[in-house]
Amino acid sequence: MDNKEILKLLPHEFASNEAEITAGSLSAQVLNKLRENSAELINILYRIDIAEDKLKKAFAAQIDTEIASAIANLVIERLLQKLETRRRYGSV
């Protein structure tokens, strides 16, 4: 994964001073949003354009940390898809 390019695509709510993004670090940020402001988290995920059916599966987990981990993986997966599309069609 090209972390610099992924970091550029990451919404500012998840931005950090880290040089790279990992599923673990993103999961911690998602967990924080999930616990403190779930409406904002849903809004962010909508802007990233995460598929609703995938989100429903992620939210089906019983434990907050599992939900956050699943969502973090969905975010990274979607950002990689966007990056690949931009590379393919010359937007990057």
C-alpha cells in the first residue's frame, strides 16, 4: 500500500501526524468516533463512499472493537479502490 497517497485520500477527521496509516491506527480512530459521535462517523463513511451492505455487515458485530476493525478495513479497501481508479484513468 502506498501510504502517502492513501493519507492524501483519507478524510481530515482521520488524518494524523503519522507517516503511514495502518489498519490498527485507523481502527483506533474509528473506535473513538464510534463511541463519541457515531452520527459523524456515518457521515464520514458516506463521504468515503463505503457500500451500505458492507457497513451493515460490519455493524452486525457485537463488540465495538470488532466493528471498528471491520470499518477500518473497509475504509482502507475503498481508498485503495479510489487510488487504483485514479491511477488507471490519470487523475493522480
